[in-house]
Amino acid sequence: MIGAQIEEKLRVAFAPEYLEVVNESHQHRVPAGSETHFKVVLVSERFQQQRLVARHRAVYAALAEELAGGVHALALHTYLPDEWSALQDKTLSSPPCRGADKKR
């Protein structure tokens, strides 16, 4: 499963304090059972001294194989532990799919 591969690679690369990989493919215009759209919430000390773009580039580099293959979209939520603590009462949502409301 691609979701499990993503989780394992991120655990190895970032030693996260918190990691959540959510398959959001069902919210998009793809066949049932697809693994093409994911949301990742990643909390790691390894993001120290990195701005958001650098964090995302690091995740993209760790998942280069998956992104070159079947993964079409990756919604990233990357935080340092103190940033994550400050967000505990907030909901993290992915942006809506532009084609999700169209008939199949």
C-alpha cells in the first residue's frame, strides 16, 4: 500500500513526534480504492531553522519515488513540536478538489 510506504519513509527521514498519513483519494475523481491523494501531518524537530518551503521540499525529496509514480496530490502540514502544540484545538483541512463536484 502506498500510504504505508509514505508513512515508513517519513518515519525514517524525519523521526517525527507525530505523523498522520490520510488517504483522501475518495474525495476526488478517481476509481474506488485509489491511493493517489494524501494528507500528511508531520511534526518533527528536524524542521528546526527551516521555513515552510524548505520543509515541503524535504518531504518531496523523501517521497520522490511515490510522487513520480501514482501519487497525484500531497497536502502537507509540517510543524515543529511547539507549533503543533499551539494548533491542538484547530482542525487541519485539505483544500477541496476542483473536480470533485463534477459528475463522473
